[in-house]
Amino acid sequence: MSISPFATFHRLACAAVVASLLQAAPAFAQSTTLRLINEYPSTSITASADLQFTAAVGKLSNGDIGVTTLQEAANPYKGKDQVAAVRDGKAEIGTLFAGILGGSDSFFLLSSLPFVVDDFDQAQALFTCTRPELERHLAALNLRLLYATPWPPSGIWSANPLPDVAAVKALNIRTYDDNSRGVFQRVGAHSVNLPFSAVGARLTSGELNAVLSSGDGGAGNRLWDYLPNFTAISYAIPLSYTVINADTWNRLTPAQQSALAQAAKTTNEASWSIVKNRIEENYARMTEHGMRLNLQPAGAVRQTLRQAGQEQADSWWLQDKNSEIRTRCVPLAQAK
């Protein structure tokens, strides 16, 4: 049977259309949307950093990458489940508090070791010095670091003032990692390690009468409704790490990776700069809500906490065998 010229033309035309669609498909598929989870509220310093990062990514990628932020209640994953969610690609990006990551690998508790750094310059120097090791530990969890966000120094939110050591021992306090839980246990208080998303229910039920947190995270969650006292003990300057699933990163084009990396660099630099102004802003907001701020706690309270903190930190250094970091990076940071 002979094939008509029309049939031949029709087949060739169809083949040309299919080929054209196949060639166009990769370029269309490059546009992508990434989900960024964070269990803290939009008023927190980490959520603000995420929004800056999101805007920068959209601009630098010319809209080729969209980042959707899922903050606080919109984030379906809580506590340690956030680590697994990003590791397994259920959410492509996550801003994870160091204490949460510490449940998977105790190395991440470094930034929240008690009383190791005294200010933001020292905290940034410690982060910079230890970043290569940090990235190796993240890679073991199938994660890649984008940027870090420092929190203002951790203090004690409490139902009652803390004039002396006896008052500290009477606390039922939420702590945010194994180290902080150990410090308050050494002092004699009852402490429990909880993600921030679990704090509200425990305060409502009366199970807690104190929370270890920065004024930033606490103010954002309105802890003043339950805990009208804040004692600034300058316990630590912990970090949150914004990380991307390594498989997701590897699937991106070089141009997309470049856009994310540039946005992350800008966000990281801005976070370390902005945090220095957050303390006074937070204190002002706390005062407006009737809180009593104790910015110079009693010497006995400071001494007792620092002694317990030193014992806990010494235990962590021995456990994790990070002697090189202790001898190289900590003195470098403390010299700042």
C-alpha cells in the first residue's frame, strides 16, 4: 500500500511538534519552588532572616526559584521531626535551631555551650572557625548549610523574680538542649528539654514556671502572658542553621545554585549585623508588656550558673573529643 503525500506530511509535522516540545521541556522544568520550614514565629530573628533570603532568591534567580516559608503553625513538622523532614526531602529547606540538630549529632550543641562566648563578635568568630567541621557534620545528615542566624543571648523567663540561688533551684524550667538541661540539673532545678513549639501547652497547664530563651524568641511567642520576669544571665548565643536537602541542591542547575548561594551569603552577613540591635528592641517590647527585667542578676546566681555551665561544657568537650576545636577555635573566638 502506498502512503499518500498528505499522510507523510502529517507524520513529519507531528514529529516536529513532539521534538519541539521535548527540547522546550528542560528549560520549563528548571523553574522550581522550594519549601522552607521554621517553627519560630514571623517576629523572631530567624523568621525575619528567612523572609529576607526568600526575597533575595527571587530577585537573584529572576523568579526562576520560588521559596515558600512555612513558619510556626504553618510548619507541619515540630521539634526533631524537622531534621528528618529536610534530610528526607519532605521539605527542601529548614531553619533548624542548633539544639534540635543536637538530637541527631551532639556536635551541633557547640554554639549553645554555656558561657563560652560573651558577645556577638566572639560568637561569629567561633562560627567562622568551626564552619568547615560544621559542614562535614551536616553532610552526614544529607544537609548542606546555607546560612546561620545568631539569637540574642539566652536568659531566664520566670513566673517569679530570681533574687538568689534558692529561687533558681525552685524552677521547673524548659531548656533547649541536653547541655542546658544538664546545667540546670546541676544547679538543683527541675529542667526538661523541649522544642519551642511545645512550650505553650506546658505553660498553660502549669507544668513549667520558667523558660530558657532569648528575649527575641520569647517575645515573639508572648511568653510575657505567663512569665513576667526576665533575668539576663548571658547564658549563650546559640545559632539556628538554615540548611537545604543535599539531593535537592544537586538537582538544581549551576545558575540556581549560584542564586541560592549569593542570597545565603547576603542573609548570613545581615543576620550577624542586625542581631546587635535586637537586644534593646526586645527589651523595649518586653517592658511595654509590663515585664520586669533583671539585667544584673545577683553575683551568687551568676557564679552558681557559671560553675554548673563549666562542668557541663567540660563534659561535652570530653564526650565529643573536639580537642582541636577547643584548643584552636575557642581561644581565637574569646580573643575578639
